[in-house]
Amino acid sequence: MSSAKKGGPVRPSTSVWRPLGVDEIRITGGLWGKMQRLNADTILQHCESWMERIGWIGNFDRAAADMITGRHAGIEFVDSEVYKLLEAMAWELGRAPSDILASRYQMLVERVAAAQEPDGYLHTSFGRAGQPPRYSSLEAGHELYCFGHLLQAAVARLRTGHDDVLPRVARRLADHVYRQFGPDGRVGVCGHPEIEMALVELARATGEERYLELARLFIDRRGAGTLGTHPFGQEYFQDDIPVRLAATMRGHAVRALYLAAGALDVATETGDGELAAAVRRQWANGVGHRTYITGGVGSHHQDEAFGDDFELPADRAYAETCAGIASVMLSWRLLLSTGEDRYADLIERTLLNNVLASPRADGRAFYYTNTLHQRTPGQVPDEQQLSHRAESGLRAPWFEVSCCPTNVARTLASVSLYFATASDDGVQLHQYGDYRISTELAAGRLIVQVSGAYPAGDTVTVNIVEAPAAEITLRLRVPAWAFGAAKVSEGPTAQTSSHVEIRRVFRAGDSVRVMFPAAARATHPDPRIDSARGAFAVEQGPLVLALESTDLPPGWSVNEVTADPHSLAADDAGATTIEVCRRDPAPGEWPYYAEPDEKEGERVRVRLIPYHQWANRGPATMRTWLPVSTHRPLRSAAADIGHEPGGPNL
Amino acid sequence: MSSAKKGGPVRPSTSVWRPLGVDEIRITGGLWGKMQRLNADTILQHCESWMERIGWIGNFDRAAADMITGRHAGIEFVDSEVYKLLEAMAWELGRAPSDILASRYQMLVERVAAAQEPDGYLHTSFGRAGQPPRYSSLEAGHELYCFGHLLQAAVARLRTGHDDVLPRVARRLADHVYRQFGPDGRVGVCGHPEIEMALVELARATGEERYLELARLFIDRRGAGTLGTHPFGQEYFQDDIPVRLAATMRGHAVRALYLAAGALDVATETGDGELAAAVRRQWANGVGHRTYITGGVGSHHQDEAFGDDFELPADRAYAETCAGIASVMLSWRLLLSTGEDRYADLIERTLLNNVLASPRADGRAFYYTNTLHQRTPGQVPDEQQLSHRAESGLRAPWFEVSCCPTNVARTLASVSLYFATASDDGVQLHQYGDYRISTELAAGRLIVQVSGAYPAGDTVTVNIVEAPAAEITLRLRVPAWAFGAAKVSEGPTAQTSSHVEIRRVFRAGDSVRVMFPAAARATHPDPRIDSARGAFAVEQGPLVLALESTDLPPGWSVNEVTADPHSLAADDAGATTIEVCRRDPAPGEWPYYAEPDEKEGERVRVRLIPYHQWANRGPATMRTWLPVSTHRPLRSAAADIGHEPGGPNL
């Protein structure tokens, strides 16, 4: 069928650049190659076996047999986890076909499909005798949210070249929702946005305009108190202000970002410039005022929500993994829509420092939230127990609300699709790593191999494997963190602070190299971020670094150290080190004093690690924001790394 | 009856000092006189009429008529609010008898008493056909918690000289609980501690030893996973570690403090030194590491809980009014038990800066939580609507969980009873204000009148109205905030950094004056309090001051100012002022920079107000921790107030 055109998760009818499909871009190694292998070898199986064991997959069997009432496992929206796993499997099968995985996938799809009711409705928690009626709790029931994930899983199947069982299930389900909530249906929306972007994508993938029409209705209805009240206020589910009028990101972070992604999709397909501008404004205000240095968002545990501007506590950072993924999904849509590099900058930051922090190195445990300051060592979780808590102590194998592991799985399986785009006469490299592009330009096939040790190394090499005989443009993003200091192996034909373009006739064997500053650098918070005042972070390339107590002398805690931002250096092994002082605070009865307590004691040079790697060496305390030492270091290490105080902070 | 001996809320069988009863100490004016009038004239009526209107009082009528099933108003523990109101009324009647109030009180007691079941059980949410069974949810049902508040209300009635209806109801109820949970009963405890201290006090007031025995069982059973699991972990309701082994305050703050108070009561009556030491240790660690400068406690909105050590975010301070009240209740017990002034210091701080911040100036709205930094102006609440949210925006008239207004009411009605104590040969003044003590010492009657503009003024005068002909000791606390700099009008016969004693024969007309430092002072946070790093607070006498945007030039927000701690001064009207700078932060796309952003712009001198008065002039932003200006002030105002940088910070 023509609808089964290959592609990525997002394929707008108009965009500045054309996204690539699974047959056009492939990760070949490096950090992301390792992560995709971990996903294929471990994470997918981990998710499937957990959901099998605790009955979330079995819900579909019981529903199909009409034996689900009173025997539903898990909270009411666990269907969505099965759908995200199906999406992950579909992308993985598109990336690296496997008979074993294909068979597991098809068996799982059949079990889901068997639970679909004759009118297209498909949910294991609602609608049967003894269950809550269909759509009886749009605020909290997550029915349409679950449907959205099924539609996205179906789109992944279509975009990897298969118009088979799940896409058919999805069409029947979407048709049902259209009848229920379409122009002649009930004026409702889901408490948790998700179906909006899924409907637009299904419309794009199938050509069915009604799905887009329904998504537009869901966007337009929202923000007028369409949903009932919520204890955390209407902004919790973005029903306080219409999407097109809202100034910034607010309320539950995943809800806010999924909604914005869906709104932009609707705006793109309907030519609604006002709506698109509203989404860009919300993104800019959210990123400028409500985002952690890791790219994580969500400042509150209570409501998993954005806080006020500059309310960004390190120790109570929620920074939910799913919110980071949602942020990447939104930024990717904005990048396609505008071509602006800042969206790729945030994708890079968020993928490497928020999303990648979630899975444990062995792929068998995950962070739900991603704190920036762990004050007490976490407790080793029971690997056989569901975790109640969305707390960051140590990563846990599975959660009662387990949205993050399956979201990580689908993101890792499809992550290459966020790395580059094409146009008629060239390619645009937005992310770096080890990957291969093979795509048809107007003048013919272009094959390039991108490589380097990124994010660790300082040089990215683009080798031309095959190129058309005509002039084409190779466009390379210059990350914002490089402060314009990237060097290119040949003079660009166009250049801004955020990208370079090389336009010429390329030949097989040609290569272009880009060199980025490699030294670690100190980064200072906006003075309105009260929680980070008097502290600095360390970044290196695109990575946020962290101090983990594992690297401190025995008995030290990260809670009692200060550090000198001018003492950053590399040790003999190339690891970044910094000089930290141990405070010797008064053992006071009362922690407020007539004079500032600035005493500092013993000093030691320690290693910093990439933030996303923390808590892989057992229970530990950790911090990203290091309090600035008030003392001069014993020796300045600035010379070691060529740091010039006061100069550009590279 | 002999059991109807007058006294205060706590009357240990042994204590360093003897607490005074309502007939021995009476507030005569000043701030606390104003607050007690507000309570009598407005707050009691406000609580009663809200609970009448929304059916919480009517629950008892419907229960008595066996018509409550399906018609219960409010959440399952609203009975406790009626009991706290009854306690407040009882103390108020003891303080200032009133026929009108007595009649309202008796009518309300009759309605409560009518709902008591033949076996003594009394709860409007449990146990009838169609309701959850009795004790079916010890974790969350709050049954014993409600009973505890009824017992405390009965004790207030006994201690104000009346052994009438409510004390009889309380005895029957306590006897029922003893049968259910006593040595031969069910091994359970309540998810929310409260009944423990209530049982001990009822034992003290009635002489019934079984109530003490039951309280001891509840204390001893707790901490071994006696309750089921909780999503926030067992520490949420202190069932993680036995009370006698716990090192610090943790979990839900009100639960933790009520439990500690009950544990100390049990320890006192059973001579359990280990248990008493455990409570003192938890108090010391909680105060030293987990308490806001206002005395407020609770760093999390999500679980209303203590955070980790030094996790004290200003902008997300929960600092629940009820936790402040619970802290006062615990500190008072520790003060009686040990005689140590530090407990009175914390009572002073907490009453003036946390508890008093709750009621609006007109007594018709309350803060549930007491933030130390309000970033956005609150919304004016609908005065006729229940408030869902425990957020600090503006004070709200009533809450779905409305524990704080009635807790404020009972505290204000009885607050004088925390001000002073007596011994055989003297009195101990722990708090200052305007009040009169009239008590019998071994040598005869002593009547003293304490007066002054405290907490605003700098001089407290103690006038002797009547004294025995023998030597007695007048013991005056020297608040910790005075750093030992209090001056006394005559040479003390004994003196420490925390109190002075004057022992002599006093005659009517004698007076003793104490002068405290009156100037405002800067206070600096422990360096481990990340959220306050680089900032200072301003205190004046026992009051924490705040900067409210109402006092800033139009268009300024507290979020963008810095201040110079050396610029504190008094203006012509005697108000404390400080020089603040308006930052001119970069309107960046990303709030993290290569260099610190320390630009400061326009400078202006503004007034500070007592923190507890904030948000009485309409929506505003507010902060207690002021970021330290990096610039020198235009002129030093240090000379104005005799401040010597580096010297003791008075």
C-alpha cells in the first residue's frame, strides 16, 4: 500500500527539512550504538517479561475472554505500556530485522487485537460489566491517552513498511473515537494529552483527514474548563488556558509537552500560524525559565509539574524521564518546522543528560525522576518488586506507574531518526555520533558515514561514501555549547553561530572534519535560580558532569564540599578532575548564624563523571551544582587546560 | 470532682517546672491580646459557621439519627475539626467566660454526644451499615486520630473546671478503645499519631491508668511495619523505625511531631529515660538540620514531610501551620521535662513566625502552608468556596482538609498557658508579652504583671503586684536571638547565656526591667542549606522579617532583587528598611551562562515587614531570604544602627 511509506515517527506534509526513515539513517557504533544494542538485547525483553509476569499483557487475554472484570492487573492505564513496547519493537524491527523479535511482536499484537470490541473500542479497564463505563472519567481515566499510544505504535509499524494487524486495529479504534468525539460527538478531551499528535500522525500515515480533524477539535476544545476541576488546579492538565493563548509551559510536564507536540502537528497540517507561534512561544519560555541544565523539566514531585519561572530545585528536581522524551518529541517537530538549530541543541542536551540517565548500565533498572542532587545514598531496590515511588534513590526495575522504561525503549529504538534530515540538495547533521546516511537527493544518491568519539571526543568526521555529481550542501550544526568555537577542516560556504554549510561537489573518499572544544568548562546559573545561587556546574562538550561521592575520599559526602571553578583539569587518563574542599560546618543546634560560615577544610582533587552515568557504582550521594569555594586553590590548574579566567568559557 | 483540677493542656506528674492553669495566667494586651480577641470575636465563629454550612457538624446529627450512610459530608476525618473547635471553645470559656459561647458550646457537645454508640464508639464515617467497617483502614482512616482530638477537647473541659458531658463521652470512648486495642485487643496503631498524647493527658486528668497503658502500647507497637505499606514509604507515618531508636524527625511532619509529643508523655509517666532521650535526640536533630528559620517544618508538598538534612527550599516550604503547632506542643513538653531554655526559644520562634502567619488579619482566612518565598502573586480566593489546595497564594477561608484553622483556634485560646511556669519558690517567664500571673507559691501568693511592646519593643517590665514575704526567684529567659546581650535593671543572682535569675524578697510595686537589642540583624544560613546559599535573612527581636513586593517600586518583583546586609536601618517611623538593587538579568534563551551574571541596576531603600504579616495587603510576591548584593551600597547605613561588621550580629 502507498500508505506504508517508510519514515520516522514524524512526517509533516510540509517542513523546512525532510526527516529520514529507518532505511535512510542507521547508527553504526559509539555511545548510541551501545545504547541501541542494550535496548535490543536487554531492555525490550525486560519490559516484556515484567509486563507478562505482573499481568499487564494478560489483561488483553482476559479482556478478550470477557473475564477481565475484577481481574485487571495494574492501574487503569497500563495498556499504554504494552503499546509503547509494541512501538519500540516496531522501530527495532525496522532498524534491525530479527525473526525472533518479529515473532514475539506478532504474538503480542494478536493478543492486543483480540481484545478489540466490535465497534473498535479497545481498553482493558473500561466498559465491560462491572468496570467503569467507557469515558466515565476523562479527567483521570487515560482512555484516549492509551489509544494515542496504540496509534503511535501502529504508525511505527506503517513507517517501517508493514501495513498489517496493528495498523488495522488502529484505524478501527480511531474511527470509533471519531464517532464518539468528532464534530457530531461528545465535546470532551482526555485528561492526559497524547492522542492529539498520534491522530495527526495516523492521518499523515494513512491519508485519512478525519483523524486530523479530530485532533484539531481536541486541541481547540482544551483550555476552557472542558475537563472537571482538579485538586492541583486546571493548569495541571492544561485546561486553564486555550493552547493558542498560553504563554509558557505549565502544569504536569509530560501532559504539557505532549499537548504542545500535538498542537504543533495540527498547526502544521492546517496552516495555523497563530497556533504554531503559540507553541514556539511556550517552548522558548519553558526553556528559558523552567528547564534544568540537564534538559530535564518538572520541578515538583507533588504534581509532576513545571514550577514557576526559575523554580528549579536541584535536590527535588523531578525531571521525569518521560518529560525529557516528550521534550525531544516537541523539539524535533519544531526543528522540522522551523529549521532552527536551537531545537537540535535542546534535543542533544536532553537526550544525553536526561533521557540517558534513566537506564542503568545493565538495562534492567530505570530512573523515573532524575534528580540533580542526591543528598542521601539510595537504597538497593529489590529486583523482583514493583517500586511504589517515583523517587530517585537508585534505579528500580519496574514501577506501579511504569511509563518511563517503555518510553526509553521506543526512544532508543528510533533515536537515529532524530539525528539528521535531508533536503533536495543536501543533508543536515543535527546530532553527532557514529551513523550512516543513505538517501536520494534530487541529483542522486548520497551516502555519508559520520564518526568520532562524540560526545566524548573533540572531532567529528564526515566521510563521503557516495555522492551525486552535482553540487550539494552539507550542513553541520555548531552546538551552542561550543560558543562558536568549532573549527572545520575546510572553509565553509556559509556560516552562522549555530551551523556551517559546505556546498560543493563531493566525491567518494572526501571527508570533512569538525573540531569542537574538548576541555571541561564551568557554567553559572541565572541569578534568579535561587537553588543554584553561589554554585556552578561543569560541562564538557554536550555532557553535564556530576560529582559522585564514590569519587570522594571515604567518609566525605557531596553535601559538604565546595569547589573552585578555575581548578578544572584533565588527569593522565584524560578524565576531568576538579579540586574540592571539605567544609567543616559548625555542629550547631540551629542552622542560622550571625555571621556567614565560610570555613573550609581539607582539599582534594577528584574526578567528575558524566551525569547520565551516575549511580552505576552502588549507593552514593551526587551533585551537579558545586558550591563555589571562597578560598583560592592551593595551585591554579587553569594552565593545565588553557583556561583563561574572564575569557570565553570553553 | 478531684479530677477537675484546673490547668493547661499538659500536666505531667513530674516536671522541672509546674505549668500554670487558666486561673493562674492571663494575657492582658499586646499582640497576643489582640490575637486572642480576634479568636474570640471572629475565628471561633468562622470555624463553627463553616462547619455548620458544609455539613461537618451535621454529620453528628445524621449519625445520631442513623441517616449518615451515603450522606456524610467531607472527608473521613472531619470529626476532628469539630473536636478541635470544641477544645478551642473550652479554653476560651476558661479564659473569658461567656454565656453566649457557653450555650453554643453545650449545644455542639450535645450533638456530638448524641452520635456516640452504646459501646462508646463515636465516629461519623465508619461502622454503620453501608459505611466502611470500624478500624478497616488504620493506615488512612484516621479513626483513632479523631478520637484523640475528642479526648483533648475533653481534657480542656476538665482543666477549665468542668467535668460534664464531653469528659463523660471521652471516658466511654477511651474505654472502648482500650477494649479494642489494649493488652488483650488488636495489635494496631493509627496511621496518624495523636491519640497517644491525648490518652496520657486523659490519664493525667482522670487518674485512669489504663489510658496511659494504652498510650504506651501504641508507642511501643509503632515502627515495626505494624501498619501496611505506604506509597511514600513507611517513614511517612513513622512505622519504619521504633520511636525509641529513631535518630531524627522524618516523614509527615504533623504525624512525626504528634508522635514525639505522645512518646515523651509516655516516657515521663513511665519513667522511661531511654524513650525520653530518643525524643530529645529527634528534636535536636530536627531543629538543627530540618527546620526553617521561621520555625516551620516540612520541606515537601507531596507528602507534607520533613526532607533530608538541610533540604529547606524557601519557595516550596510546606511549613504547615499544624506542624508548627505540633512543634510548639512538643517543645512545651520538653521544656517542662528538662527546664532547658532552648525549647522556649523554639516555641517563641514558631509561634511568632509560623503559627501567627496563618490567620489573615481579619481572622476569616488562613494559610495551610507557609512558604518563605512567593514567586507569583496569589489569587484572591472565593470567600464562599472550599479551597482544594494546600498552596500558599493568598489565605483561604476553608479547606477540604481544614486542620489548620481549628488548630489555630485552640492554640490562640490557650496560648497564655505556654508563657510561664511556676515552682515552689518562684516563677519562670519563658515568653514575653503583656500578661498577668497570679499563683500560690510555698510562701504565699505571687502576682506579677508583665508588660512591654514585645515582640516589637526592646524592654520588658515585670511589675510585682503582690508577693510573699519570703525570698523567691524570678527567672527570665534570655532569648537565643539576643546572643547574651540582654540587660537587666538589677544584678541577677544567677545568670547563664539563656536566662537570668533574681532571687530576693520582692514587695508590691517592685519592678524588674529587661532590655533586649532592638535593631534588625542579618542572619546567614548554614552553608549546607543549598536553597539559601548566597542569601541572608533579616531578623528583629524574635521576628523574622520579609520583603513583600507591595513595598517595592511599581513593577518590581522580589525575584529580581539583591540586598546589602550592611544597609539595614530604621526609618523615621521606626520601621526597618534595607537597600535593595534591581537586577537586570539577561533575557536569555537559556538560563545558564559561561560567566556569572552579577549585573545590578537601580537601587532603592525599602521597608521590611514581619513575615507573619505578609499577604494582608493584596496579592504580592514575597521573600525572606535576600540574595546578597555583590556591589557596595551607595552609602553604608551601618552607622545608623550601630552595626559593626564582624562583631556580634545583634
